[in-house]
Amino acid sequence: MADGKQFPTFADFYPHYLREHQNRTNRRLHFAGTTLVILIAVASIVTASWLALLALPVAGYGFAWVGHFFFERNKPATFTHPFYSLVGDFRMYADMWTGRVPF
């Protein structure tokens, strides 16, 4: 991997992912972006507006990258671990809803 860290499983990766999301504002921006992604996806399916799906990466990554570049001041995991990072976004989102990760 480009950052020198290899993770054989998502379970190995997730603690690293959480360390990269210690700033509360960054986590909240991720939460907002993931919520928007879910809402756009559902609305697109319900209305059969498939063109709206093009907004998904902008909504999801836009909020997340602002959080990383301006608040966390680190490089998003998307650049080095794209699949695990995507799964991590949704896992952290669920963990924030359940209180396992502070909102």
C-alpha cells in the first residue's frame, strides 16, 4: 500500500480508520455526507431518476474530503484503501447512530 500499511481484513483496517477520524467536525461531515448519499440513492430509486446517482460521489467524498483536509488535516483513506474506506464510512455511520463512535 502507498502508506506502507497493509490490512488483510476489514477488521484489521477499521481501528486504523477510526484513528484517522478523531476530529469531531470531520466525523460529523462524514455523517452528513453519508446521510446525503443514502437520501440521494433512495430518492433516485423511488423516482427512477438514475441521473441523480451521479451526485453520489460528490455528496459522499465532498463532505469527507473537506473534513480531512481542513479539520483532521490528514489524507483520506480513500486514496490508499478505497474499498475498506468505503465500507468504513458506512460502518462508522452505523456506529455513530448506535453511540459506539461519538457524534
